[in-house]
Amino acid sequence: MRNLIIAAAAAAFLASGAAAIAAEQTEGTVISVNASNGTLTLQDGQTFTFANGTQLYGILPGQTVGVSHNGGQGLGAFNPKPAND
């Protein structure tokens, strides 16, 4: 029984890691952001939807941002060049 629990926990851990590895990162210039809807659109036309729109507070059109995503689903926004701040 103990081995079964350990095997199940290991499988869950590996599955969560695979999902994280599948996420991609994109950088671009923001053309529109709507924190209440959780949407962010980059200059190249890519639009991302964030489950938690509060991640977008403080992001303004014209800024360069990075987005960790899985397809069009936004997972997180980040500053791609933090040393320049």
C-alpha cells in the first residue's frame, strides 16, 4: 500500500512538471491590457487570457513584457529585462 501511494505521488509530480515544461515564453510590446477581463494583447496580435487578471495591474500599453503561456492561455506575465529597471 505504501509503495502504491509513493508511486501515485511520483506520477502526479512528474505530470505537473510536464505541464510546466510544455509552457512557452513570449516577449512583446503591449498594445492593450484589461485587468478586469484578464486579457493582454501584444503588438504581434497575440492575445492572452489570464485566470487572475490582477497579474496585469501596472502593465501599460507600450511596455515590453514577457508572457509564460500554454497556447493562448496566459499563465504569468514577467519583465523580460529586469536589470534595465
